[in-house]
Amino acid sequence: MSKQKIIPIGPYHPLQEEPEYFKLYCEGENVVDIEWETGYNHRGIEKLAEEKTFEQVFFLVERICGICSTSHPFAFANCMEEIGKVEIPDRAKYIRSIIGELERLHSHLLWVGLAGHFLGYDTVFMWAWKYREPVLDLFEIISGNRNSYAMFTIGGVRRDIEKSKFPKIREELEGLKKKIDLLTGAVMDDPVIHARTKGVGVMTREDIIDYAAVGPTARASGVEIDVRRDDPYAAYDLVDWKVITSPEGDVFAKAKVRLLEMYESVKIIEQCLDKMEKLEEGNIQTKVWEIPEGIGMGHAEAPRGEVFHFVKTDGSNSPVRHKIRAPSYVNIATFKKSCVGQTISDAAISLAAVDPCYCCTERMAVAYDSSTGKRILSGDELIKHSQARTRELKKNML
């Protein structure tokens, strides 16, 4: 008889804010294998997009994820502007970058707080979430919403940031820097956090490349990739900042990268405000009257890593095909490497270390006829159809 025991995490579990199911195969206290089951949260966003106008799609994809709700509109806008060959005004570039970096700040603060909570270190949890509140307040000042900001459109942004709001934004950022200092000091200097995170859930540089991981997950293993620098968009090539990396590849390194990235985000926002002061107010959008037939690919650096949107158009005002790949889709798979060999007590924080977003990751596994309940296509058959469609598109593009 096998000595292996299965310990389930999910699909509903206090560790996870969304439904997902992990089977941990354990021998004693050690994890020897992991299986991951998805499909509990599929909402059919890609199919719904085909029934919406391009303007409506912005509001739809903004709701793929509540934490990084501007990353998908960012990538979608980049995609549509590639198809339409649209150049956006500089002021819109700065506003887009400000929104993107404020989101990175609130997402990283949320993750650091949750990481502390998973370790039983609720002081870090309380601090991080308290310090996140002023960032959400800034979103409300700028867009009217603390989440789902509805700022992006093809050709620019929907609302300007008036100069009268700059002093308040600068004041909150200055206060945030001191709070990040305090939080970073608590994480960097605490021996209990070191003992629980250093050497835990290690991913080597080679592992990252093999799994095609992205974002802080990759940068924490010394892989210096960042879409903002590697394929610049918005205002990221108009301001000074640096890509944060760490070579260790463990949970501590992932926390360190996110903490240090927050300083870079503040620096980017401050520079964008400086440059906006020299530009004319109100010049925030290039008018776009139609989108031609074509294929576009847009990506953006979400807080968790590269988010990718593919759109095919036919000259109408709706997508013919819309394909989305969020960063968690590749990052979650690294659990197979980072958790195997760990103890059960370390598996939870290793699972959480990549900041997984399960609603971003969901994909359909089986197609059913809704009227009869009969299965039409299996997951493998769906993949074969997708691969055949890709080959067809490649052939037509040659």
C-alpha cells in the first residue's frame, strides 16, 4: 500500500480568495507531487467580447480581475492601437502610466499583507492593508472609483488629471514612501520572516525559463524581463526607472522584489506628474472613427507579469476573435517545481508566492450542448481545434 496521502487545498479554502483545487501528494510531512484542477470560475470573457463593441470590451476586460483591473484594458488598448496604427498624445501616455503604477502599488501592498497573514504574521497584514488605503483614495480622486477605473479608451484616456489634483497626489506619494520604508524594514529585518521564507519554494533561473514564468516571479530568480522596458508602451520610455531583480528565487526574494518595485512605481508617477505640468491640459485622446480589418497583439506589464491580448477584427465595431493570456496562467504552473520537496507547512506560502489570480487563469475544459446536456468536445479536442486554427492563421499570414 502506498504511503502517500492526499492533502487538498481548495476548491474553497481560507488560503485562497478564489476557487481552485490543488492536490498535494505527501509522504509524511513532505510534498512529493502536486495536481492542479481548474475550471471552477470560468466566465467566458473571450466569447462575450465578440458580442460587444470595442468601447464595451474595455469595461468587460476590466472585470477579469479586481486587483489588476487596469492591466487588461492597458493590453487591449495597445492591441487595438496597433491594428488601427493609432498614436496617442503624450499626456495620455503619462496618465496611463500613472494609473498602471498606482495599480502596481496597491497590488503589491495587498500581496505583502496576504503573505504576512499566511505566515501568521498579522502585524504585516494590518500594516500593508492600511498603507494601501491612500493608494485607493488616489484612484478615487483621479477616476471616481477605488476599483475598475474606466480610464482607458482607444486613442488615449477618458478623463484628464487636472493640475489642481497634483499637490494631493504628491502629498500622498510622499507619505507612502515613508510607509514603504517601514514595511520594507519590518520584512527585511525580521528573523522569523527570514526563517519562514528564505530557501523556501526556490525557483532557479533555468526553472523560470523552462516554465516561461513572468513578472516578479521571474525577476526574483534573476531573470531580468519587464515588458515596460523590453517593449516600451505608454510613457515608460519617457521616464527614468530600473528593473528590480534578485538571484535567490525563494519566497523571500519574491517579497523583496515587490517591495523594491514599489519605490520604482512612486518614482515613475512623480516623473509623469513633472512632465504633465509642461503639457496642455485636456489633450488626452486621439479621435478614432473606425478600426480596420486586421490582427493585433498587445501586452502590458501587470503587477503579476506580462498580460497578453490578441484581437482579430473585420472592419466592424466588434472583435471577431479575442484571446487573453494573463500572467497567472504561466506562473501558477511553477507550483509543480517550487512546492515539490517542501514540507506541508511551506507549501501554502510557496503556492501564494506567485500572487496567483485564478479568475484571470480560467479556461473552458469541456463544451456541452446546453439544451441536451450532452458533451460535445473534450478538453483535448478543444486544444486540437485551437491548434488547427492557429495553423490556419499562420498560413494566411504568410
